[in-house]
Amino acid sequence: MKISLASFFVMAKMHKPYNYYMRGENLTTASIHAGFDSPSHFSATCKKMFGLSFSDFKRD
């Protein structure tokens, strides 16, 4: 895969808020339940890792 272990763990962590969101939780609650310090931390990590905001993912 040629990514660091830390990046792999972050990518795995990024999957959790999406699952919570799809179950009906709002983004704030989903990001906190997934282990992010705040929704802004989740948003910044999403943008850094994928180059897209979470709202871009929601549209697709």
C-alpha cells in the first residue's frame, strides 16, 4: 500500500463518522463518537486525507 501505519489508522478512523452519519446521527455527534476531538478536526482531517470535504462525500 505504501502508506504509513499512522495514515492507515487515520483512514480507518475516517470510515467511522460516515457509518454513524448513515445511521442518522448528525455530523457533530458522528465525529465525536468516531473519536475525533471536534467536528472541525474531522473536517480538516477529511480535507487533508482526501482533498474533499465531508459534504462533497454526502452529495455522492
